Amino acid sequence: MRKYITAKPYKAKIQLRPLDEKAYAFVKKQLKEEGVEIVDEFTRKEGIDILVSSSRAAFSLAKKFKKKFNGETKATRSLVGENKQIGKRIYRLTMLLRVKKE
């Protein structure tokens, strides 16, 4: 698993696999419409990873993506720490958006 070093904290990672220009433009447009800050983007050989400031927006985007592109979506979470004051675990969301090849 690759660690991301960014200047700002992020709540969710959106993975777009494989990189498709139409799907990428759709994702960027939807995030902009919802007012979500894109913290950083990383291009990888499999596709692109987009770090965003809202996990709720990532779930919303996945529903819209699946409906428009008839693609596959998968949500996972990873433990990143614990709030010691209230004893609550802190998770980070990873949302996979896979475009089906035709």
C-alpha cells in the first residue's frame, strides 16, 4: 500500500480505474458542483487517485458514476488513528470507480 504525503488532510481517496477521459471529466465536474476540495491527485499506471476533503461526497459520486457509466464501485475503509479524548477510531474511505471496457 502506498502512503500519500500531502500538505492538507483528506477524508477520502477516489480511485478511477482505468484512466478514462470521459469518466475523469465527469468526476471532476461532480466534485466541483458539490463544492468538494480536491486535496491532491496522483497518476499511477493503473489509473488515477484523487484525494478529496469529503467522504460523503465520495459516496454520492459513486452512485452517480454507477448510474451514468454502468461501472463497478467498491468502498473500503482503513483505520488511520484514534481520537484519544473520546476513544473513537478514525477511518479513511477509499472509493474505487471502475469503468467497464467495451
